[in-house]
Amino acid sequence: MTTNRFSNLFGRVAGAFRVPSRRKVELDYLNQSISINDLERRQHEIDAGKFHSF
């Protein structure tokens, strides 16, 4: 029983320090667009490598 509690606690702590994936960051960036023009500009920025180093 204590092993399960420890595993759960460790999983939550590790999850707090997890770095989001590049795909998640790009998707969040696209979801913040406010118009179709903004969305297209953001797509071009991603295609040009805006998050390449992520």
C-alpha cells in the first residue's frame, strides 16, 4: 500500500517538471490565434521553424 502511495506521489511530482512536447507547444500556439489570417501566419511561422529548438 505504501508503494502505491509513493508511486502516485512520485508520478505527480515528476509530472510537475515534465516539459511539454513540441507538438503540444505548437498546437497551443495555433489555438491562440484570433483570426484565420493570424492562424495562417502562425502556421507559416511553425513551418519556418519557430519551435525548431524546442
